[in-house]
Amino acid sequence: MRPSRTRRASAIALVLLAAACGAPAATGGETATVAPASAGRTVYPLTFDNCGTRVTFRRPPQRVLILNGTSVGEVESFLLLGLDRSILANAQSYGVSDDPSMTARIKALPTGGLTMNKNFDVPAEQVLRLKPDLVVSTWSGGFDPARGFATREQLAAAGITSLVNPVNCAMGKPEATEQEKRAYRNQSINSSLEFLSLLGRVFDVQRKAFDLIGELRARVESVRARVAALPPRKVLVAYPGMAMMNANGLPAVMTGGIYDDVIRAAGGVNAFAGQTADMTRTLNREQLATAQVDVLVVGLFTPEEKGEEAAAKLFAAYPHWAAAKSRTFTVVSDGVYLGPLNAWAVEKISKVVHPGG
């Protein structure tokens, strides 16, 4: 998403509207896996299951470490909920964003002087030395000792609570349940909002989360309503700067899960709809050349990339695309990843999919 750089790319290849309905909100002493954002206050202790680990919060965390995990969605969620002051150290960054204010806000956060190991995240000894009261990871692999990371058990023994973005429980967890695997495969805009709901409960900012989720949902649903009666057009989401993800050196073409959902909300259909994330890795030149592409969405991976130049190069390489003939494209960055900025991407993409709708 989706998020810092080189490992984000490989993680995507491997590596929440529903928050407003479902089970009752967890309160003191209850155990829950999913609960909606509400306007109420959190009652502590708050206990629930997180990816098979029972976690308990006795008060809102005040010293949070956000692990890299090649994601940017978690830190963006903290920022949109106004939880800046709770962040002791942040390891997530992207350098370019669909929200113009986001890169500067992330850059202003403390980093705790942390350094990454060869697996592009904070090693166990640095985490334990920092003494946070909560460590947040976008995926279960963020607590894998084989990668040099602190385990959830190690952290608990040191009095540190750990939290995984629930939709990514299966990612980096060999013993994942079928429910966790299904949630990971079926990521959607809902999944992004669900994490906001979870943070709302943990940090006792449920009113803020409730309002934010409602605002983001309304923006997406406004677009859905505008384009609902219009014929969907074929949309290709390609990240030229992530060519390392593709075995043939092609731009990383994003398929499945949340990418398809963002495109659908914008009134389109993924040019490779029905494919899994494996298509990103295996796509070859013939498949790309013969794809039906009405709209090109250029994804930016680094701030140095120029979206218009990247689009021109792709149009020159694939002149048979309808998008190449009409020069129909737009530029996104982190808004198509798992994270709170999906509404930004939906709005951008919809303007070129159905400009007059």
C-alpha cells in the first residue's frame, strides 16, 4: 500500500464499512473479535482476541511503536484519529500520498532513533529497549522471531501489549484459521474502516472514529451512487516504480482484494478482475499488451516519479489500449492500499472512469 519501499512491494505480492454493523462493542471484561465504532466511551479493562492472542488494555496507550511492515495505513489511521501524541516512535513512511497533507504529518512524527534490520523492520532488542506500552504491526509477521522481531509473548512478558491489523492476521501466520485467511483474501474498503473502529475502542476515541468512518463512508458511497447506473470501464492500476515485484520487470499491476473494491466503487472493473495478487508477480508482456484497458491508473511509489511521464511511457509501449488512444489516465499513490485514504483514490479514479457521470 501499502508502504515504505522495497519490502512493501514484496509484501503486497504475497503482502472498514463493516465496522458500523455486527457484534456489540466490547466493554470492560468482555471478549470480542470485531465491534462497531460507536459514540460511547470505552470501558476499561478492554479485552478482546487479536489474531489468536488475547489482549487487554487497562487504559489508552500512551507510548506506541508503529512497526514498518512495509505499510503506511496504520500510521495514517492514527493521524486521522488525532492520536499523534500517543506515538512514541513510527517506522512507517511512503513519501507520497493522495492526501497532500499526509507526507509532512508522517515526517513530523518521532522515529525513536530506530534502525531497520535486513528484513526492513525494527529488531527485537530495539523494541524492548524503547519500552513502548503498545506495538502495532500491519501483519502477524511483524512478530516473527525468524525475522529478528520480538514475539508477542516476549513483549507481553515485558509488559508491552501488541496489536495486529486484524484483516492481516493470516499474513505471516502459518497457523492462520480459515476465517483469517478468508479475511485476508477478501480485503476491501471496509477493512480499512474496520481498523479505525478498532483504534477508536482501544484509545477511547470512539466518537472521533464513528464520525470519521461516517465521513469516509459517505464520500465513497456518494461516488458509488453517482456511477451506479453507468457501464463499468476496464481499469488498470500499475506501479512502474514497483517493477521489482514482477518476474518480467513489468510495472506492478495490482489485482484482487482492496484494489478491485476501490475500482468498483469508482465505477470501473479491474482489467484483470478475478485474478489474485499472484498476477502481480507472474504477469507477462503479452498479457499486458492484450489487456482491455479503458482507463490507466498510474501508481506512484516514490516522490521522484512523475505520473504524467509514466503514463506516456506506458501508452507508448501499449498503443493498442483504448486508454492509450484516448490518453485517459489518473495518478494515485497510497489511496488504493489498505488504509484510511481509500476515499481519496475512489474520487480520483471515478473522475476519469466516468467524468461526466
